[in-house]
Amino acid sequence: MNCRERFLIALDGGKPDRVPLFDFLEGKKIFKEVLGKDIKSPSGADITECSIRLGLDAVFIAYGGFYNAENVELGDIYTDEWGTVYKNTGVSWPIDPPYRAAIKDRDDLEKWLKNKPDPCLKSRLDDLKAALEISNGKIAVIGGVIGPLTLAILTLGFEGMLMKLMDEPDIVEEIFRTSCDYHKVAVDKMIEAGADAIFVCEDLGFNDGIFAPPGIYRKYLFPHLSALIDKIKNKNIPVLLHSCGNVNEILDDLVEFGISALHPLQRKANMNIERIRKRYGTKLCLIGNIDATDTLAYGSMETIENEVRNTINIAGRDGAYVLASDSDYHDGIPPKNFIAMIKAAKRYGKYPVKL
């Protein structure tokens, strides 16, 4: 069984030969450790090669324009295709934090709508095509899009999005519609190119709960988010949802959308993987839950091994589980700790699981 087969079996609720492995690679150190070179801005080829050498079973490749990937010098201020202004602080990598919102009022919205980026640019598939060529069917290639709320936060700012959602929800809904229109095209393009699955990246909560009351989500956001998910499902391809934070209050809604998998199940956000597994069984593939804040960042080899073993025991015995961090690989994690997680998963994750 190769990596791609292993990963797709788990997504489908099955039990492959061992627990699959995956992670978002968003730290320079792991590329330096694995590829032996400094990476300014990771290409699809870099990410795929690094994932293969680490022994991961799938690689995440964002659709071009997902985030601004320009090479800018420290302190540079620049604008992405959606009009959001960023500042390179030299701290965050590979994604800089937003510096100034693109939309403040209705006039800004009207101008923004007239200058929307073109989702059909051929270059947007360059990274995905490179990943598919390198993987050659041996590792699963997951295409990535952002959800409508994420684009609203990027273009309005977080506080601006919340204020508009309460006072002028039609502005936010227009951004939701625009986001979905763009990313539905992106989905078509990635699936036509050969993506094995699609990740919808849509953070919905803080560690202690969701950003807005459930009723607000259900009224304004979920019709658009579910439409994007339906678009993917109708192509007969697995839909993976990435949502950081505590989303327990809306978990039934998300599962009812028909997602194949939920990622990353943050421990600090009370995303209890045992409770979630018992609640949904193997109809929902669970991805993540290895603590990236403490265990992977500061834990001993024994602590990492124990957490991996216990998580597999709780969530992976019956399949439908992919082991990953509960966030991403970031530069606060020593490469040796991340590699220890992978080795432990391969040691304890063989089916039938015997711990």
C-alpha cells in the first residue's frame, strides 16, 4: 500500500495498513533540516519533496493567490491581490500578518468588487502541478482553498468583520459570495488537474469558543460555506475542513455539511478527540490532535512518544484517523521533535493496533 492509498482509505473511514501521517509545513527549520537549504518562500516542489522525505502520506498545496507569496525584505509593506495590506515583520513565516484592511465601508466594497482577482490564471496551478509530478501518484496531493469567513477577516480585519456582521451584514455576505464564486472555480481547476482531495481552510473559533453566536453563523455564513463544500462533494472527491479553535458548539453543523475529515482538533481548545470519536464514529475522519504548543515544542522524546501512542489508541484503533499536530509544523518546534512524532506514529500505528 502506498502513501496515497493509505491516506485516502483513512479519509473514507477505513483502516489502511497503518495510521497515515500529514501536516502543514509552515516553518523554515524543517525545510532546512530535511532539504538542506534555506527556503525564502516554499514552492509546491519544496513542500512535496520535504513531505515525501519526512515520510508523510499527503501534502497540502494551496491554490495560487491563497496567500501572498511574494519575496519581500524585512519591513516591507505590500498588498495582495484582494487588496489586503501586509507587513513583513521577519517573525511570521511563510504568511505575514495583515497590516491594513482592504475594505472599510461600502465605497471600498464597490471598488473592491470591480478589481477582483481572476481565478483562472494558469499560473495558479503551478504549485499543484509540480506536486503531482513529483508525487507521481505515490503521495496524496490535497488542494487548498480558503473559506468565505477567512476572506472576510482578511479584507475587513477581524474586528471590522465582526462589526459589519452585526451592523451591515449585507457587506459581509457580499464578500462571502465573492469568495465562494472564486474558490468554486479554484476547486474545479484543482480537481481537473488531478488533486486527490480538497482542504477548505476556515478558522471558526478561539480556544474558548466560536467567534460569533451559532445563530449568526447559521444565518449568514453557513449557506455559503456549505455551498462551497457541496461543490467539492459533487465532484466525488473528499472534503477536508481545517478549523482551528473550539468549534464544539457547531460541530454537528459542520459534520452535517458532509465533510470527510476534520482538522486539527486542538487540545488547548478543548477539542477532545475521544469524545468526538465516540460521537461520530468512523464516519468522520479525524486529523491531528498532537499538541504543537507544548508537547512538540518543549516535550521530551518520551512525552512525544506517549502522546502519539495514546492518541492512536483513542482515535486510531478503528481507522478513520490521520496523525498530525493539532495546528501545523512551526519554527517553535525543533525538527528532531517533529521527526520523533513521525517515527512514533510509524512504530505504534500499524494495523491491527497493538499497544
